[in-house]
Amino acid sequence: MKRRVFVRNSAKVGIGFSLLGIYACKEDKKSDKKEADIEENVVTTSTPFFKLSLAQWSIHNMIINDGVDPYSFAEKAKQWGFEGLEYVSQLYNKELEAANFSNEAMQSFVDKCNAEAEKHGLKNLLIMIDGQGDLATSDANERKKAVENHFKWVDAAASMGCHSIRVNLAGSSDPVEWKANSIDGLAQLSTYAKTKNINVLVENHGGLSSNAAMLADVMTQVNMSNCGTLPDFGNFCIRRNDPKDYTAGCAENYDIYKGVKELMVHAKAVSAKSHDFDANGNETEIDYAKMLQIVKDAGYTGYIGVEYEGRKLSEEEGIIATRDLLLKASKEVG
């Protein structure tokens, strides 16, 4: 059931109980209490343990190929029944790169996003950062430069009321070097982000970052309260058959359920990836009920972001299908 439909139905239930009270005001208090218990039970058993957010990457084709204004993100998310917004930095590159990411350009980005979020009553949650350098490169100078390139996005996130930025850990294919470099890069960036009350999150996003055990160990070694993970249900390909051709398939894939469970220990956000759906509305490769049980068992009660990347459905259809699947699967969680 859609969240807004449920709220509307709950309101009707409340009205119904009020009317019963008018016509049966002489009944004893025990009866009144029973009715209240019934209403409370309806709310408790039907409400998901999480809130819904939308990852802007879900509409990247609309923006990149169809010319949709990226600043219409909040409006569309509101129409589709979401409460939170997860921005993607690269979808604003056209204007920001043209201005060389000047302070004025970044401030304009912040002001526009804030205005739209406020207009539509949505909450800014995080910004997913790409293309700002390799935080896990073995070149210490390049790593430091990459860290500093992220500072402007930390500042933007803070000005937008976000809780986090999402970063990538690329730069080395050697596991030993990657781990050491990642720890150093994240510690540097998280130290700055802490002064702005912003979390630095790493998503399992291909390469060694999709080795959940290794990424979880990096988090343990960094050991900072504002450095954590953003587990994605579907990004667990460590090595592709052809790095230049994503359609060529995955040569080495990490167990997705084991991976999410390992990353939930450090999670401050969660991403519900989806591609295709069967006739019953279930994701063809990911058991959403099983995933949500893992998320709930970890004690997580925050936002879960819909991130549709399929090709068979339109982006709008895929977003809605993923949203509805999350709400359906939440009812199967114990």
C-alpha cells in the first residue's frame, strides 16, 4: 500500500471511530479502549520500519538524454510519493564545470536545491559524489588532491541540511594497497567533514569496494563516528568480464546478502537497487524481503533510497515498481 494512501485510510478509520463514539457514548470505557487498540494495531502492523527516499540516479536518463531539468528532482520525487532526496553530483556537472565549481556556482546549486526541497516539503539527505578524484590512489599527492576536491561537496551538503555525502574508493587494484590508501583517504576527508557535521559514506560501487568484508574492515580501521557505509542491494561485482563494457557481465560477484549484512554494521543509509521485475512485481535477481529482513535485523530505521537502473521499464515505471516492492516486502519482514 502506498504511504499516502495508508495515511488517508488511517484517517478514515479514525473518523469512523469518532462517529461510533458519538452514537455510542453511553458504552463503557472498556469498549472505547478496545476500539483504540484496534486502530493502534492497524497503524503498527501496516507502517514500514523505514522511510522512502529517491536516488536521483534513477532519473539520470531523463536528465542526460531527455533534457529534463535536474532541479525538477524534488517535484518528481514528491509526485511519486517519496519523502527524502538523494542527489547525484554529476547530474549538475554541465553548469558547475562550466563555472569551474566556483563558490558562486556551488552556492547557486545549494540555493536552488534547497528552494525546491522546501517548496515540495521533502528532506535533503545526501549527495552522491563522482568524478572528484581517486580517494584510494597510491599517489599520496593525488589522494590528498582528491580529498580536497570533495571539500566543496561537504560544504554543500552541510548547507543543504544533508547528513552525508557518498564517495567512491577507486585508485588501486591491489588489495593491500587499496585498503591502506582507502583508510588514509577516508580519514583525511572524514576529519574535515566532521567539522561540518557531515558523514562520509562509501557504497559498494564496483571493484574492491564491492568486497564487503574488505570495505567493512576499512571502516573498522578508520574508526571515526562520521565515516560509514551505504549498502546497495545490487552493486557487488568485484571484477567484470570487460571493464569497458558493462553489458559483458560480471566475472567475480560477491554474495549480495552476505555483503549487505556485513556492511549494515556501519550503515548510515541504504540503497534499494533494482533492474527487472517479474509478473508478480518482484525483482528478478534480488529477494527484497530477505534484504529488508537483514536491514531491519541490523536495527536500521532510516531512509531506504530507491535506485532503479533497469531498461525494460521507463524510469518512472521502474521507480514506482521499486517503491511498491519495498512497501510490499516490508509486510513480510518479521
